[in-house]
Amino acid sequence: MNFVKGYLAALCDRNFAPTGLKVAAIVGSILLVINHGSALASQQMTQERWLSAILTYLVPYAVNIHGQFISQKNRKQSQKKSKH
């Protein structure tokens, strides 16, 4: 449970957010064009597609934050081990 609480807190961490937002903007935009480009171009975006488009940006953000969180956690554990 501590891991989940830590990860949820990391989603709003000011140290992690800048990188997460950059990744979400780049990867999300690429995925948006791949998955919804034709619907966007033909102005046929439905409510369901817009929801999917939002998730297209949220998922890369969450994955990047997860990576940063795990990396920081592993670094802290390594530092604790090296002190002993």
C-alpha cells in the first residue's frame, strides 16, 4: 500500500512533472495522430474518441512518472545499502 501511495504522490511531484509533461506532449501527440488523425482531419471526433485522446496523453505521463518514481526508489535503496 505504501508503494501505491508513493506513486500517487509522485504523479503530482514537482520534481517529476516537467519530464512527465514533456514525454506526454511528445508521445501523446504522436499517438494521437496515429490513433485519431483521420477522425481529426475529417472532423469526426466523437465523445468517445475525445475521451480516448485524453487518455492518449495521460498514459505516457503516468508511465514516465512511474519510471522516475521507481528509479528514485531504487537509488535510495542503493544508497542505504552502501552506507551499511
